[in-house]
Amino acid sequence: MGNIIKKICCIGAGYVGGPTMAVIAEKCPEIEVYVVDMNAERIKKWNDDDLSKLPVFEPGLSEVISKCRNKNLFFTTELKKNLASSDMVFISVNTPTKTRGVGAGQASDLKWIEASARQIAEYAQGHTIVIEKSTLPVKTAQTIKKILMEANQDNSPLKNNLKSFSILSNPEFLAEGTAISDLKNPDRVLIGGEDDKAINALISIYKKWVNKEKIITTDLWSSELSKLVANAFLAQRISSINSISALCEKTGADIKDVSIATGTDKRIGKYFLNAGPGFGGSCFKKDISNLVYICNYYGLAEVSSYWQKVIDINSWQKRRISKIIIEKLFNTLSGKKISVLGFSFKANTNDTRESPSIDICRDLMEEGANISIYDPKVKESQVSAALNIDTFNNSLGYKNFKFASSLNDCMKDSYAVIVLTEWEEFAHLDWDQIYSMMIKPAWIFDTRSIVDKAKVDKAGFNFWRIGS
Ligand code: NAD
Ligand code: UGA
């Protein structure tokens, strides 16, 4: 039997910490779950009575929050007290790519992980199970362990507090936009560690709703590395299909048919074969870059350059789309209004991190286009920040971006509509009406293959779709 867990503290109330802890709280009503973040503004939003103001948009999330919040699920900035009284602590903080110093642009920045470990070392009491939920370079548990173990040494100011720790790796595999269903029905739960008692304590939590056969246990390093590898394999499929989308455009083959024909082989599988404007999101590029860095570190140059290509193709795909748009619009975008539909990196999330829309919009702005952006869930402040609009001036020296409050406002008097995110509502637009308010020749560029070609042909549009 594992320890009985009465109270959990999670450091980091982001896209992972918030939804993950909400589902644990829902499935384990006997456990008190405290989600702590140093960002007071974010915590305020998690506690807002108006559930449309939650900092994370995820289908099904607000229902879980309204069921558990302030019953056994609490969002707070109070770290010290909650660390001291928890049996189990999840570290779910950000691990972005380093922007400076050794490994800049590739290695993960572990400063938030180290800070969390130091806080746990300082404030935890008694025995605490510490769980890496963040995605981490292989062997990070060693660093965390070292920091935690030092907490009991003689030279520590805390030498009178008896404390001990078990460290587990429990990477998260949820995808944004489907986080709640992924958490409630995961393909697998992965737990890496050495301490059977701690592993069993964590298993006893997941067992409340996940079949035992889906719970995989490994050593710490295999668990940490498996998370990076899973993301690398997923991203590799997207770069593979995107590379073939370009070949389809040259040869007259259709990427949608090629995807189906290829993916129906059960050894290949049908998922993650949708060609698009390139993968976005906070993790794929970061995690593959980290893998590339680790391979280089261990002297595996060929392995490293193999995975680097997945990132290279992704950058190339974004740039390729920008170039096609420019070329189709007579090689000049100067002063032309261009409508961009979708700014989140995929549908059903308000997250814009690494969204392909960012690079494509910047390319078009640089060409002098007046960009008008519409997204059903992303806020103007997010778009401005992502485009770095405060400092952005195109080569002509002006800012040429507008955030549209409605679809009509976005598309009126524009020369082209570019569908960059596959929001359901973009698949059901009234193209006849839209055509009537655009400048002719009017173009649609569908990077997500969701627009009905027959309808836009009938309306009179020029139409370009990825991979056809
Ligand atoms: P995020 O940036 O949305 O959230 C991280 C939060 O941690 C922030 O709110 C930040 O203020 C807080 N934080 C950082 N250091 C802190 C500290 N010392 N004390 C208190 N709060 C602190 O990040 P995220 O998207 O939730 O990702 C978290 C981790 O999970 C990353 O390692 C990521 O790779 C991994 N992951 C993310 C996803 C995803 O879909 N976003 C999926 C699987 C895994
Ligand atoms: C991804 C993984 O799917 C999760 O398993 C993982 O936990 C997570 O990263 C993480 O570690 O952060 P996420 O980035 O949220 O999840 O979303 P995905 O559904 O994987 O989409 C990533 C990007 O790939 C999006 O821009 C999406 O539009 C694009 N994509 C996805 C395609 O272009 N084609 C596809 O067929 C699938």
C-alpha cells in the first residue's frame, strides 16, 4: 500500500496545472487540492465568479471548476502554508527554451524548476512526494533530488526540520483543446521513479478513474525521456505530411487523399496526418529543440540533425505559405487589407504560443499588408503581445495591424481571407455574402482544409488550399 494522500499542492496554475488538478479534484473528492501560482493576476482569474474569465479556455473545464472550486479545489498565491501541509507536490511550472547563455535557443530554461525545488526544500514538512509534471530534460530529477536532499544537511538553516522526499516523474500528455477529455480518458499514465511506496501513492490517485493496465511505471530517466520522444514523434508526423503537401501542390495529387490512403495502414495510423500551416503550441518546438540539444551534448550529431529537420521543415512550411500568398496577390501586398481568420495555434484553445499565425502575419505585415485578425477566443492584448506590436514597424515604418471584433469587420474591403486556425465556425461561413463585401479578385487561402471548395467556387472566389 502507498501513503494515504490527503492534500496535494501544485506549483503552477497554467494550461497544465489548472486543468490537471481540476480533474484530480473532481475524481478524488476526499483529497484537498491547492493550485498555487506566483502570478496573482492569473490566480484572480481562476477564482473569478464569471467562468468565461478563467485564464485557460478548454471545452469542459468550466464545468469541472464550478463543481469543485472552493470545495476541494483551491487556487491561491499562498505557497508556504500549502507546501508545509501537503503530502504530495506537483511541479507544473513553465520550462521554455533558454533565450540566452549556454544552450540558448535549444536547451530548456530550468530556472522555474529550480526555484520550485528550492521552495519545496524550504517549506515542505515531514515526508513529501514531489512529482515532476512539467516536461523536462532527461536527468532533471537528479537536480531536483540534489536540491531537496540538501535541505536536511547540517549547513542548512532548516536543519531542525525533519523532512524527507520521494521524487517521481509523471509527464503530462494532454493536448490543448481536448485537455479535459484527455485527462479523463488518457491513453496512458506514465510514472517514473524508484520508491515503490511513492509510486503506489500516485497510482492510487489515478486508479480512481484510469484502468490499471493504462498506468505504465518505469525508471525516472525513461519517463522523462519518453515525454520528449512522444512529442518529437507527433511533430515529426506533421512535418512529414507538410513536406508532402508541397509535393502535392506541384504534382496535382491531393494531400487529403494521400493522408487517408497512407493513414489507413494500421501500422501508420490515421491521426496527426493533417497538413497545415505548421505546428504551433508551446511545446513541440521547445521539446524537440531540447532533444536536439541533449543529443548534441552526448555527441550524437546524426541523431540531433535528424530531429532538427522536423523543426526546419516546420519553419519552411510557414514561410512557404507566406510566399504563396504574396505571389498570388500579384507580388505586392502594399496597402492591401488581408483578413486573417484564427490566431490561436489550434482550435478550441485561447493559447497563441508559437502559433503559425504569428510568423505568417508578421511576414505579411512586413510586405506592407494591412492585417485584420479575428479569433473567437483570443484577446486583442494577446495578439498585440504575440506580434510584438509595440516595437513592430514594417519596413515602411508603420504598424499595420487591426484586431477585428466581428467577422464582418474583419473581412469587409479585404483582398484575401487566410484561414489559419480550424475553428468550427470558419467551416460554415456565408461565402456569397463575404464575397460581396470584398475587393476583387477576391482570394481565400485555406491552410487547414476546412473551407467547402464548391461553395467558394460558386461564390466567385479564387481559392488556394494546402496540398492541392
Ligand atoms: P504555463 O506557462 O501556462 O504555466 C506555468 C505557471 O507556473 C505560470 O502561471 C507561472 O507563473 C507559474 N510558476 C512558475 N514558477 C513558479 C513558482 N516558482 N511558483 C509559483 N508559480 C510558478 O505553462 P504550461 O503550458 O502549463 O506548461 C507547464 C509545463 O507542462 C511545461 O513544462 C510544459 O512543457 C508541460 N506541458 C504542457 C502542455 C500544454 O499543453 N501546455 C502539455 C503537456 C506538458
Ligand atoms: C501536444 C501533444 O499532442 C500532447 O500530447 C502534449 O502533451 C503537448 O503537446 C505538450 O507536451 O505540450 P498540443 O501542442 O496542445 O499538444 O496540441 P496538438 O494537438 O498536438 O497540436 C500541436 C500543433 O500541431 C497545432 O498547431 C496543430 O494545429 C498542429 N497539428 C496537429 C497539425 O498541423 N496537424 C495535425 O494532424 C495535428
